[in-house]
Amino acid sequence: MVKANDNYLKLPGSYLFSTIGKKVREYSEAHPESKIIRLGIGDVTQPIAPAILEAMHKAVDEMGVRETFKGYAPDLGYEFLRSTIAKNDYQARGCDISADEIFVSDGAKCDCSNIQEIFSLDNKIAVCDPVYPVYVDSNVMAGRAGDYDATTEKWSDVIYMPCTAANNFAPELPKETPDLIYLCFPNNPTGSTITKAQLQEWVDYANKVGAIILYDAAYEAYISEADVPHTIYECEGARTCAIEFRSFSKNAGFTGVRLGFTVIPKELKAGDVQLHGLWARRHGTKYNGAPYIIQRAGEAVYTEAGKAQLKEQVAYYMKNAKVIYDGLKGAGFTVSGGVNAPYIWLKTPNNMTSWEFFDALLEKVNVVGTPGSGFGPSGEGYFRLTAFGTYENTVEAVERIKKINL
Ligand code: MLT
């Protein structure tokens, strides 16, 4: 008899943003007159920048001409994009990363959930708590997380690194030694960051204990402070202990276009196995490459016009972040994040649980956010708002929240 993968059956509930989407849909159907403002999932609202659109149009036209038509893309990405990324995101920052260490994909979510496949099931993972749920769920699906305890809301084989107000939402080195350490900075969901000196401590620790850091830098475009690292490869020794994930979703509005990449330095090893070769093998077998049109769009992100237009787009969202941060702080909420990240993390008022506050916001003022507890047990009593809405909706949402009668 055919059997389903038991690991999937261990997953409690559905994916966080699917649960929220369902709740909002149900509320909206029951109250069709309500004008709901969505500041839940970190989905962008500004259209694709003109320089990028132009590149996409040109690439579309090329596909209609025999001489310039493209079939399968190279597994690991077109050379024009890989070398543009290496030059702009790494070499320009003094980081020693070459084009052939970059693997182009259709987004960071897929890469950071698929990467665990090239590691043994015996490896122990460490995650921040709260955390982007994809890191944990993908390890559960693989059978690496152990069993779920509904009381503690923790998996038995996962090391949790609490990120709370007490440690400024920055994880401390774990007591138990992990094999794989997931870090995300600027952080989703708390919007916190760590300095280059703090990240260097993680790199030194990983090299010392023989762990690998899986570094998600999807929000690096939102960094505004000088001592916050844009990539883990700014740290000495990162080439022997770190894989980095990057996305075009948040810096260029590609949540629907889909493009990302993963960096695996050639020195990086698990035991005596080179991981670059292993990921290339996996990529080549399971993936046919991001579409040519989209990779040309990605290349346009790095043109002078593209950079200027995207700087404005990031500034637009960061103006929203300030509206949320200042507005809620002024109204007496305890808020953090929003300075180097498009997420604002707030303490729920009156000791409400995260989901109680979610329901109150949805039902009383028609604003959607994300319950902190959905990201892990240390997120309980917190709530995430995204700066990716339109400016008008953001201003309106903050006004509504300020007036909420709890
Ligand atoms: C989020 O809201 O946390 C993100 O949009 C999710 C993602 O990027 O996959």
C-alpha cells in the first residue's frame, strides 16, 4: 500500500501565511463592506521599476526571434547575471566571491528550504526564536526536527535561540553545539539587526565548532546603518563556514516575478565533501534555471538607472516603516525594528496573545498583521507589521490602530 511521507503529517496546522490568508478571506466574505488593509505577509505593492521593465520587454522580444531565442537556461544561471551579482553585491564590498560561486534560482524561499537536502539527517539545526517558519518546516518535512510538543510549541531535535527584548532580539551562541545555524539579518520577523562585530563572533564560533551558517540576507537592501553588514562574507573566515541566500523580492519587487540566488564558496566543506559541487549536482538534477527574461530583469537591477529607481522604492517603504514606528510609539506601543528592515515588531497591548491581537485588529479596525507566535514560542505577545503596503494605506492603518478600543 502506498504510504504518505509521515514527516509531513507531523506538521501542525498549515503554513503561517496560508492560515492568515484563510482567516482574512473568511472575514472578508462575511463582511464584504469592510475595507481591509493588509500589512501581514511581506508582499510588495510598488510596480516593477521602469529600467527593469524595459529589460524584460527587450528579453521578451528576443524570445520571438530565431537568432536570439533561448531554450533551457544554464542550470546554475546565465553568466551575465552571475558575474553582475558577484561584481556588485560582493566584489564592490571587498568580498572575495566569484561568479561561479553564485547559483541563480527562482527565490530565496525555495533555496533556504531546499538547502537542507545536501546535509545528513543526523545534523542538528539551530534557529532563532521567533523565526521565518520555512527554515523549521523544511527540516520537519525532511525528518530532521524530531517530534513536536504542542505545549512548548517546540520540536525535540531543534535548538532554539530565543530573541527577546532582553537580548535586543539578537540570538546568543547556543549552549548545545549545532551543525547548521540559520541566521537572518536584517531579521524577519523582528526587524532587528546585528553589527559586523557580532556577526564576526558567529563566524568565528562556526569555524571553531565546525558548524555551517545558513545566512538569509533577503532584506539587505533595507540596511541604513553603517555598522550593519550587507553580507556575511564581509566577515573574515566566512568562506569556510557560510552559505548565503539572497532575494530580488524585497529590493526589486520581484515577489511575483521570482528570482534569487545562493552563494556557496568553493572552500566550504561538510567533512571532506565540497558543498559547492553537491549543490550544483542538486540544482542540475532538480531545477532547470530561472527564465531568461527574468534573469535579464535581474541584471537590470544593477544598472545605474535600476539602482537609482530601486533606491527610491526602498525609501518609499522605509517611509512607511517610519510612519508605523513613530505612529505606534507615539500612541504608547512598545515597538522595535523598522530602521534597517521593512518590519516593525510590536508588543501586544494589555498582555493580549498574538492571535487575540490579530483578531481584534481584523475585526475592530480591519487591519491585518502577523501574530508573533506564528514565528515561534518567543514571538508570543508580539505582532509584526510590514512596511510593504502603499503609503496611503499605511497611514490609514496606523490611524485606525491608534484609535482601537481594546
Ligand atoms: C514574510 O512575510 O515573512 C515574507 O513575505 C515571506 C517570504 O518572503 O516568503
